[in-house]
Amino acid sequence: EAGVTQFPSHSVIEKGQTVTLRCDPISGHDNLYWYRRVMGKEIKFLLHFVKESKQDESGMPNNRFLAERTGGTYSTLKVQPAELEDSGVYFCASSQATGGAAFFGQGTRLTVV
Amino acid sequence: AQSVTQLDSQVPVFEEAPVELRCNYSSSVSVYLFWYVQYPNQGLQLLLKYLSGSTLVESINGFEAEFNKSQTSFHLRKPSVHISDTAEYFCAVSDVGLYGNKLVFGAGTILRVKS
């Protein structure tokens, strides 16, 4: 069974550009989460989908970030326009409907220059 | 609000020595507890979890952690470490939610195993 996959693994963009990160959760997992780790800081929660609905988006930094999960399968996280402070590693995770442990992807390292 | 404190940012230890990585949490509700590990140039992997039942949980590679409710701790231990255990370890807590579990992470502890 495939794990959580994220694309791309690395992205370097200029300030002001747009970047879209993609996450494919484990098949059958209703819960999908996005987290971010800025260098030297803790891993922070961004948002949580249950199927295609946003259950909790309390961690989204501002309205430059837009997450979608069309059809309740894969998810995208778009940053538009990117700022220097958006640099970090973005992790996606998924878990079964009943909760329990979440399984993480490899992360996308985003560098804004 | 929940919080997690990992008391040591780095723990150097010699191979075959025992190690303890400390984790304390704060929460006003029932919790699930997790340890995740990130090996160099890899993603986060679930190491072990406490959801309910026995307070002592074990991983397949020799780590164990004990949920201590009175001390609000979930320390990670291994009696004899290997070079391959060098990694960053994250303690995390979530509430017992109906719709999945948002994780709150500690700052991480880098375990450096020396030969």
C-alpha cells in the first residue's frame, strides 16, 4: 500500500510568485492534514480536511494560503503571492476516519528567495 | 490549549548506551500521545503511540514510552542505542476527537549516537 506522497519534494521560487503543493493521502483515509515547519521552529498545524470539507483551518497563517481537497482525495496547498517567511518544510499527513495515528509524507521543502 | 515540552534539544550518547528523551505535555482533556522520528533527509515516521490501554508502549526497533498521567509525561527510552538511531525525535499530543486528531508537536530532540 502506498504511503502519503507529496509533490514536489523541493521548490525554490521568488518572492511574489505562486506555488502549489500537492498531497496524495493513503487510500481510504478521510482525514488529511497540512503542517509546516519553519527553520528552527516547531512543526505547526495548518489545517484539517475530513473528506472534502475543511474541519479546522485555524492554523492557516493568512489569506495568501489556499487549501483544497476536491472529491475528498488529493489535496493542494497554494501560496499566492509567496513571501520570504513562507519558507519551510510543508508536511501532509492522513489518518483513518476514526482518528488514531496520522501518517506523514516526505514533506515539500519550500524556499522563497 | 495543548502544549508539548521536549526538555532537551540535543542528546549526544555513545553507541550501546541507554537513552531517555523527555516529553511533558499540557492538556485539559483526554489525550493521545505519539513519538515521531525523522531520519536525515527523510520524512516523519510514526515511532509509537499511546491511544488507550496499557500505559507502556513499544516500537519494533526497541524504543518504549510510558504514559504517566499524574506527571503528564511520555518519555521515550531505549536501553541500548545504535548509530542508526541518529535522528530527530518529536513528541506530539492530540485530543481524543471525533473527527481525527490535530497534532501539537514539541520542538524536537536531536539524538546523536557516537561510536
